[in-house]
Amino acid sequence: MALGATLYDFQIALSNVDRGIDQQLSLKAARHPSETLERVWLRVLAFSWQWEERLAFGPGLSDADTPDLEARDYTGQVTRWIRVGKADPLKIQRAVDQNPKAQVAVLFDSPARLEAFLAEARETKASRVSKADLAAVEPDFLRALSAVDERRSRLAVTLVGDHFYVDLRGKSFDGPLTR
């Protein structure tokens, strides 16, 4: 018998200073049995970074060709297509091509992973990945957040410029968003 997903509940006070966003969000994230808590936090950070109405989690690890998060407008057209963690440049280029009106974004789990992605994109001549919004967070920032392993969390996420500030359980965490 296969293990089921573990549900995490995040109550987020989101403030994105540059985009003028100040929202209270209720977010439920299903953690696949093979998924690390760091990847769950990466999805939560990506959700906060790219938030717009109707943004939702995709099928995740169970379907590698779909985004980890996506938003659709009322006509069903994709407006945001987001991948987290390791990404294949050719798949990101295909997402850019197939969703010309969408903002395609990738949030990597380290600046080194972002650099490796860009090197692979140059090698495979996947030039249209430059149309995607590519960024990375520091691995130490993810590790610090994942050390708080609670299935219900209240947190404040603030983005100022290219920097995350997270208040969780009376502790403050922060890390740059490398582009």
C-alpha cells in the first residue's frame, strides 16, 4: 500500500512591497511521501513570490510535465506557470512557447542550481528560457525554514526588492532572491 500525502496548512500574511500586495492567504500544501520539507517550503516561497488571484498548486511530483503552481484567468487561459527546484531548460522553453501570454517562472533551491540551469540552457541552445523569470533562494534559508516542521503554521512573508523576510513562530528568517 502506497503512503498518502501529508497536508500542511499555512496561514500567510503576505506583503510584497514592490508589487503593492498586502493579503491574508490560507494555503494548503500536500507533501508527497518522497518530497522533502525543503521543497514544500520552496513551493510556499514561490507561491508568495508569484502570488496572484487563482494561483494554485499543480499535481506536483506525480506529473513531471506540469507546473508546480499555475494560475488561469476566467477563460481558462494560463496566466502564471511556475516550477520549483530542478528544472529542465527544454521543458521551460516549451512552457514559454505553449503559454505565450503567461508569466513563466522558476524558483531554484540554490544559486548554484540556477547557474547550472543557465549553463545547460546555453549548451542546449534553449534561448527562449530568457523570457522566464528565473530566481533562486539560499539553501541555508530553506534549511532554517524546514527546521520548523509543523503541519499548521502562521507566518508573515514580506518581499522587499529581491529579499524574503519570514516571521514564523516568533523567529525571523531572511534570505536574498538571486536572479
